Amino acid sequence: MAKEARKLVTLECTVCKSRNYHTEKRLKGQGVIARLEFSKYCSVCKKRAPHKETK
Ligand SMILES: [Zn+2]
């Protein structure tokens, strides 16, 4: 069984700093992104805002 290197990351709104989303990130292999960033709807800002990975 192949062991996948995955990490649970939290996505934080860059506008209000609230942590709205959780996602999984691949740590090895192809498609590895050093720093995740998604445009997501923030319920605090009441609009779409860039969400970045936090530690
Ligand atoms: Zn926000």
C-alpha cells in the first residue's frame, strides 16, 4: 500500500484573518504547491477573498 504524504492545512482569509477552510495538501510527488492560495467566499467579509495557508 502506497503511503501518501498528506498534511491537513488551514486556509485563512487574508482580509479578516478568520480561518474558514480546511483542506489537504500533498507533500510529495507532482503537483506540490509550496504555499496554497485560493479565492474563497468568506462569511465574515461577506465576499470572496483570497485565503492562504496557515501553519
Ligand atoms: Zn474574511
